[in-house]
Amino acid sequence: MKQNYPLSQYLPSTPPGATLADLLVEREVSHAEFCEQTDLSHTRLCRIICGDDAITPDLAALFESTLGPPASFWLNREHQYRQALNATSEIPERCTNPMAIA
């Protein structure tokens, strides 16, 4: 069964990595497990969760193969987030403890 991931349920000003963190929690997958599955370093995962590193097409495909939401979902979230950052003069709130997210 195909699952829908409506973009409207996520705030564009929230990093797409926050969505990733939510999915990991929902599926009871630890950062360490996800890093092992995806061959990402823990530092890189934390930077993605905080929005410091962008979700590239390669990462989007990797997330699709490991978590399910299609690559287009991840790329759209990334695009919306970067547009929201560019549209505001506010500096995004720093993610001070990505370990607490999942």
C-alpha cells in the first residue's frame, strides 16, 4: 500500500532533518542503527537533522531506500526549507543537542 507524506503537515521553516528524526523515533531506530544502515557518520546525521547539511539527491535516494518516503518527498522538504530560510532575515535556531532528538 502506498503511503502519502503530505508536505503541508510539515512546517517549511523546520529542517527536513527534523522529519527524519521523527521517522527514526516513530520506527524505534536509533541514530547508531540508522548510521550503520546508511553508512553515514554520526556527525553527518546530526548535521542533517539540524539542517546544517542539505539533503542531496543521493541522500534522498538513500532515505527512500531505508525509510520509505520517496526521494521526491525529501527533496521537496529540503527545497521548502531552504526557500523559507532565504525568505526571512531571521537566523535559524541552532540545533544544540541533536542527540536528544532520537
